[in-house]
Amino acid sequence: MLCVTALGESVRKAQQLAYDTLVPIQFEGKQYRRDIGHRAVKR
């Protein structure tokens, strides 16, 4: 298990930074949630 967190000026920026950090991390069977913070981020 790996936990990635990020801080930003807004929830949206912190969410994007966290997901951007995930992209280069690669290993067999990689899975991650794609709904973190979705309720706080108005689309």
C-alpha cells in the first residue's frame, strides 16, 4: 500500500497534484481510487 497526499491553494489543486504524483509511480497491479475529493470539488 502506498499513500499519496498533496497540499494546494484549493481542494482542486491539491487533488490534481496528488493525481499528478501518481502517474510516474508504476508497478504491477497498480490500482488507485479516482474519486478522492470529488464531493469537495465542484465540476
